[in-house]
Amino acid sequence: MGFISGFVMGTLVGIALVAGWSRMMMHRSTKRISKAVDIKILGSLNRDDLRKLCGDKFPEWISFPAFEQVKWLNKQLSKLWPFIAEAATVVVKDSVEPLLDDYRPPGITSLRFSKFSLGTVPPKIEGIKVQSLKQGQIIMDIDLRWGGDPSIILAVEALVASLPIQLKDLQVFTIVRVIFQLSDEIPCISAVVVALLSEPKPRIDYTLKAIGGSITAIPGLSDMIDDTVHSIVSDQLEWPHRIVVPLGGVDVDISDLELKPQGRISVTVVKATSLKNMEMIGKSDPYVVLYVRPVFKFKTKVVNNNLNPIWNETFELLAEDKETQSIFFEVFDEDDLSQDKKLGVVKLPLVELEAEIIKEFELRLLPSLDMMKIKDKKDRGTITVKVFYHALSKEEQLEALEEEKKILEEKKKLKAAGVIGSTVDVLGGAVGGAASLVTTGEPAGAGIVGSGLGAGAGLVGSGFHALSKAGKFMGKTVSHQFSTSKKNGNGSPVIPADGAGS
């Protein structure tokens, strides 16, 4: 009897244990499924969604990595770098050296590489983000960091001295946008577009050291080299500017990839008030330089001995990307005996403009756009401008692009004739895009901004609208497309000099 009762009790306990274990496993499975669903839902939320749910209790340590890590690619890049560096050294030197000559500042007669090597340290790819795919395209953003050991020596020749300058401790932080244009023929990619994103701003840090001399032998040399590097990066590589490289060894249509002007801007420089006086005797002689791109700068007339000058001069500029570009205004004090002094600078983002509407802005001048480097932060006065934005039609864009070839030839003639030293020189009242100096009927004399020099030469041809460049990149054509424009009468309104209609 005891055996039977023990057997029954053992069986019942065993069945109960099995049933309890089974029920527990089913409960755990259900909870796992529920948590997986919750995690999936949370994974689809962005930062703004979480802020709405959490309110003020949102933890700042939560991050949303947009770039995928590619450690495997960095390993391969480190192995390939000796070969890449050797091949790229020749290409970069041949491509950048002409740009140094084009963008060299006034006061420097020659700027070239005497030694150039990319070194042994490869760049590091922090991550890659694939953007939303367009039909026939793959768009990738590459987070690139490079703290390399290149050997770069610049041979600098100026009016006062000549000396070699070494670039040391070079560091590059930027996001590279690469667009692959797909094709149905091998290698299935017809062209590659390369550009540096403007946000976050590309950062290039380095130190300059004179070899066998002092860098102070050429006054302002460090700032001039910094300005040259910044101009080349912003005007050649920074989005929307780009390099287009056809691939495949066959002729392909890359017109859709090339940079085209999207809008025409009529800018009236009205006046400035309370400018800083830079003269020991008398008052400053101010004038304004304005541009969207450094290679197309426009200059107002000089108002002598006046800290509250009135110009009322109208110019036309071109924009390739209204969302990312700005109009820059630089006010200088003309000096016949020394370098012109900068009184202030300010930029007006084009995103603040409305199409087909005249807007007036009173902009406060700054000592520099990078205020972190400036000690003297006193008020520099204001500048008043009126701006009108007109979106170009496709027909106007194509017509402007056709003019670029002619403009390149005109630029080459001027440079060969010695009328301009580089493509960033400002000639008279209007150089670059289709700029109209409405208020003055004077001939456009050549005046180099920042140097106080006047060449007094008239423009060859009918004014300059744009510039196109072509180079060679590893045997393939590289197209640098620049802003273009047309003469007045193209259908885009010009603001009257007196501001009528505003």
C-alpha cells in the first residue's frame, strides 16, 4: 500500500513539474516576443520621436549612429595605401598646383610645390552612410579623417622675399560625398561624382614653418596661405561644387551630373554706417567686395574720406545651390601706399531669400567670420543691401553653360597679358558672373583687391560671366563646372540703383 501511494504521489508531482516548466517556458517565449516587438518599434523611432515620448527626461547619452563602421575597409586601405599614395601624389600635385597659381593672393608672384608626398599614414574612414537611392544612382557619404605625415614644401615667391614653406602636422576632417552613376554596360558605373559636404564644414589644420628663414619675412604670409587653401576647398570641392570623373572608357552623357547655376541674384549695395576708421589722418576710403564664389568677385567704387558711405550700385551674381551657399560682403579701406585694410565682413545665407521678392537687409559687420581667432571684437558698423533672387529656367542654365568655354578663353588671355595675376583678382566694377554696374558708366579698370594696385586695363571681350575648367585625372576627363551667367536682358530683373520698386 505504501509503495502504491508513493508511486502515485511521485507521478503527480512529476506531471506538475513538467506542466509548470512548460507553462513557464511559454510565458518566457511570449515575453520575448513582446519585447522584440517593442524593441523593433523603438528602433524605428528617431530622436524627435523619443523626445516627444520622454519629454524633459530624455537622456542625452542616447545616440543614433547614421554611419556604419567599416573596419574591414580600413584594414584594406592600410595595405593599399603605399600604392595609392604613390599614384595619387602625381595626380594631386598636377591638379592642385595650377589651382595655387589661379587662387594665389595679391603680393605673391609664384606659389608652387617644391616637394610633395602623401606620406605613409593612410586616412581613416570612420563610417559610411548610404543615402536614399535615386533612379540610376548610388549616393554615399564617407566620414573621412586623416592625421597623416605628408612631406609638403611650398616655394613661395613674393615682391619682398622668396622662401620655402613647410606644411606640418596636417589634419583633415571632412565628409566626402560620392555619387555613382549606374550604367547597363560593364563596369556598370558610367561616372563618379566626388565632393566635400559643406555641413559639417570641412576642416583642414596644419602649421607653417619657414625653412632657412623666418615666416615673418613676408608680412601676412600665413593668413594669405590660409585664405588660398580655404578658397580652393570652398570653390572647387565643397558641395554643390564637385569633380565629375567619367568611367568605362566610352563617351557618356554627364550633363546631368555637372554643376549648373540654379538662380540669379541681383544685389544692390546701398550704404554702410559707422565703419571703423583705419586712418591716422582723416577717415577711411571704403569700398565693398561681394561674391558668392571667390573666383567671381565684384567691387564697388571707392568713397573717399567717409565712414558712412553711400554706393547704390547693383550687381548680378549666380548661385548653384540656394540651400547651402551665401553672399559674402567684405568692406575694405583703400590705401595707395600699402595693402588695403579689411574693415569688416559678413555673409548672407541665400536660404533667407524668397524667389521674385526684393528684400532689404541691414547686416552687422564682423572682424572675421571666424570670431574664435579674433581678439578685437569691437563694433565694425553695418552694411545695407537689397537682394532679389530669380530662379533660372533650364533653357537659361544651358545657355549659360555654353558661354563657359568662351569665358575660359577670355580669362586665359587676360592672365597671359598680365592684366590679372590670378582668378580671384577683382577687376574694376564687375568681373566674374554677369555683373551689371548700373550706377557708374565708367570703364572697368583693373584693381586688385587687398593690394592697392591699379592696372587701369580694360576688359577683353564683353565682360566675364563664368569660368569652366577641365583637367586630367588618371587618364580620364575631370570636369569642374562653375557658375555661369548672361548679360542683362535675359529675363531676370535688375534692381534699380535707387532701390525703386522695393
